[in-house]
Amino acid sequence: MRGTDHQQSHMFSYLSPEERVRKDHPLRAVRRMVDEVLRALSPQFDRMYASEGRPSIAPEKLLRAQLLQMLYSIRSERLLMEEIDYSVLFRWFVGLNLDEEVWDATTFTKNRDRLLEAEVAKLFLAEVVEQARTRGLTSDEHFTVDGTLLEAWAGAKSFQRKDGGNPPPPDDSGNPTVNFRGERRSNRTHESKTDPDAKLARKGDGKEAKLSYSGNLLVENRNGLIVNATVWEANGTAERDTALLMLEQVPSTKQVTVGGDKGFDTADFVAECRHMQVTPHVAQNQTRRGGSAIDKRTTRHEAYGVSQRKRKRIEECFGWLKTIALLRKVRHRGIFKVDWVFTFACAAYNLVRLRNLSVQPV
């Protein structure tokens, strides 16, 4: 018998979002880990908010929504609010009932900015790493460091002289026609009027220079989980400088090794690692003037070859962060906000990785 195309919706619904999400959905495992992290951060949230006044959006819901934006590659907060509004799955993950009104995009952004000003992202990542360490999924001896350029949310036309010596625009003041040919521009004499923290940098010789930040990771070698993350100015030495800072924070009483690409094969970096009781397992740069800073005392050990094979897994982290979390070109301005978003995206990557490890034999 043919069914009736009945158009009128029901006046009442007796189903909760919990009943509409299947029991084996991948987000269920992620939600359990996230809730455990948020319970640990609850005292921090209490210190951030006043005890009186009009209630704001719960920070737990703000962070869950931010995770959804990164996990599902949602390009803007406005689109995120729209998808939460009509998606039962998203409502369940955030913690909204079907009849609850979704926030305005501007309201969500202003409430989220309060979390951007605090160290919530660092604490969130630390709690996720602690969960992995408790389950025996991380190494406390063998690590890999590397950095990548994150394109800033600023155009080349905003990169102007610091002394204000740029001539007035000849035509359109909003989007003038500019010819940079023959003009010498550098971070010493110029800065972006849109994002002064962004620096002009390039990936290599012959590559196009863009306003960028330097995103740096410290990854453990057992399962490729991100242990620490930092965004710094793209000044040419940020990768090595931040790598040393992150290695200082490694809580290990054992002999630590650190892998890296040829960019870390410098005399200063290798010497500083050894001074910190860290064995540098960086790739040898034979074209370096004076030869490689790594000799056979290091390369003859089998562990060196293992570190060289494992270090390539850090590229998987960068690939996920740039492609899925949409950080190839950041959408925030200022080094502190970019660092917050980058760190929180690293926590999202770890959550996905932990979920995958939980369904695979370790």
C-alpha cells in the first residue's frame, strides 16, 4: 500500500538527541574523552567567570562547538551555528536539546573570545595528553620536532613601510593597484597594517614569500600524538628556538631523544640539546658549511635510524591541521589568538587519533 505524503509536522516530539545518535558513532568516543577533560578544567572555568550577573554560554558548550568546527572543516562561526541548528548529531555533541535555540554567531564569537584570552587551549591539550599517557599510549623518551608556515589573514598590500613612507593610493583607497616590482621589502623596514605580528617568510629558495606564522609541534614517537604546540613569529629561527623551549618542558627522567629534519642540523641546536641531556637524532645536512653537526657517535646506533623513520609522522599532524582543521590560512589575527587556535586544533587531532587507537590493537 502506498504511503501518504503527509506534510504537517508533529506538534510534540518525545525523542532526545541521545536516542538519535547511534551507539557506535565515532563521536561518542570523542565526546566521552572531551567530557573527562572538561570536568578536569571546571575549576579553571570557575575562576574565569563572575559569581553574579547574567549567565553566559557555558564554556563546555563553547569548546565542544569549537571542536566540531575543526573536526568537520566548517569554515566560519556563522556556518557552524547554522549546522548546529539543523543537525541532531551536532546538537547532541554540544549538549543542546532539539527545542533549544542556537546562539547568534556574534554572541558565540564574543563569548569564545573570553576563552581565547586564557590558557584554556594549553590546559585542554595537556589533559588530552595526560589521558593518553594514563592509557600507556605515549612515549616519554623519544620525540620529534618540526615547524611549518601558517599563512596569516593579511594580504600583501597591507605590508607597508613602518615609517609611513608609502605613497598615497592612486585610485581605489580600499583596494589600490600596487606594483611591488623592484621594491625592496623586508620585516625590518615593513610590517602588516592588518596583522603586525605576521612576518614575511617563504618555505624555501624560489618560493613565494607570504605573511605567515611559524607553527611548531613536539610529537612523541610511539603513536604520533602531539605533546606540545607553539606558534611563534616566522623569523627564520623559530623552529629551533621553540623546539628547545618545548624540550625543556618534557617531564622525563630518562634519556630523551629528539628527531628532526635537516633544518635542525646546526651546531648551536645540537650543542644545546646535548647540554640539556637530550640526544639529537636530526637528519644530517651534508651540504652544510663545515659538514654535519651529527657524527658517527650518533648515527651508528640503531635508535638513530628508528628516529629517522618515525620523524616523518609529524607531517601527518601538519597535514591534518592544515587540511581538516583549515589552518593552512589562519582566520584569526595576532600571535596569541593564532597560538590558541593552533593548540586547540592539536588537541582535536589527538582526540581523533586516540579514538582510532581505541578501536585498533595496540
